[in-house]
Amino acid sequence: MRFAHVVLPGFTDPRLAVVDDTDAILASDLDARAPSTLERLIAAGSAGQEALRAGLARGGAPRHPLSDVAFASACLAPPVILAVGLNYAAHSGELGLKTDTNPTVFTLWPNSLTGHGQTTSWPRSLSESIDYEAELGVIIGRPAHDVSVDEALDHVWGYTVVNDITARDIQFSEAQWSRCKSFDGFTPTGPVVVTADEVPDPQDLHIWTTVDGHRVQDASTGQMVRSVAALISHLSQSVTLLPGTLISTGSPGGAGYSRDPQIFLRDRSTVTVGIDGIGELTTHCRIID
């Protein structure tokens, strides 16, 4: 199944919906007791999904064309957003950074979350070196504590697309990476979350980015230094990964910072990051003078 947080015309609050290629169906129209957010649906366990499947099978619920709705972040209130750096050798090399024995892990702040089709803006005075990073997002479905690599994917609820937008000048001027990647709107996610049963192998996905119509990243998740399962296992050794946790698993090569000439996101740039089988996530950019 595929889920999204959508905003219907004339409304302001995002609502959980089941989506297909053309339409969104509000979860509340499939089951009056349906959870209102993805995080609450995950907490409801398998019964929550089964109730929605039954509603779909009955039919008759109103359908809303995707062209008529706006999207909020695919994850509205994760208990934590964990980001992994330097998880593709090509990206580590182009930034001139070393891939360490253990993964580089940092947190992203919740104010950075935004949805597909939204506009992200930032002051020119803070940075003019804003970069894109296509990443596979992994959402935990049940608590994971000290799990093995073989067990790890059993704890995944679903997958989404993440653009880990980064202020490169700030990144290289500070010892930690949270602030440079956590400006308001710097973590677009979505448009949808695809349940894990629809992604048989998270290491066999085409991942890419276009900026203003030009393809700038083009890779496979199979090029990760550490697989999704290995990341979950490693992270779960020190902390319990709670249901709803979002893990952004790193970006492949092709960052704008490393290009000659460099490509940074400009005022009115449009950046789309995509993962085949999961979705395409578009962000519009504005620079505030």
C-alpha cells in the first residue's frame, strides 16, 4: 500500500490518505476509526492496515485526483530523524571526506520536514551554497533493539524519498552537520510512503536527481557502503529505534558542490529527487534577499 499526508482544496490540515497512481482516498473515508497520521497508523499495528484494506475492498469511498491535492511531509511527526552521511563511496570521494569504519550519523530537526511540491526558502545572507542530496528514507515499524543484520528488515514499515538539502559552506565550517541540513524545509519527504512488502530489495533501486531539468545524480542503492539492514542493525545496538523513526540512508555521487562548475540551488530552481518504484519528490526553491 501507499500512504501520503494530503491537503484537500479549501482545507489547511494534512490528512492521511491511501494513494494510487491517480487518486487519493482519505483513510477516514475508508474506516471511521482510521488513524489520522502515518505515525498513528504504524502504532495501530497490522489491524490498522487491514481495516483500510477492507474499506478499499468495499469500494464507494470518495476519490480525490492527485492533481487537486497538496502534499505535506510523508512523515509528519517521527520520534527522531536519523541521517547517515558518507554512505556512498562516490559521494565521500567527491566531498574529499573519508568513509569511516562506522557510519557517520547525525540528527535532523523536525522543522526541516516538508512535502512534495512545496517551496523551500532560505536567506541569501546565511548561505549561497545550497546543495541537493537524493536519499532513500526508511521508516521503522516496530521497536528495533540490538537486532542482527538478518533480522533488521523485519523491523521496516516502509520506504520514502528524501532530499537532504544541505548548506555546504556551513557544513564545512562546523564540527557537526545537523544545523547545515536542518533549515526550515530542508528535509522534503514523499510524496508517499510505500509499505515494505512492495519493496522486496531496498538495495536494488534506481535513485536519481534532476535540477532545472538536468540529471545530476544517477545511481543505485546497491552502491551503498552499508546496506539498509546493516544500518538498522548498527543503530539499534546503542538505541532502541522506535516505530515511526525515519532513517535517511545517504546520498550517491553527483552533488553540486563537487561539480566543475559547481551547481547550487538558485532562486526559482526546481529540484526533483526520485527512486524508481517509490516516487518522485519535487521542491521549488526561493532565496530571500
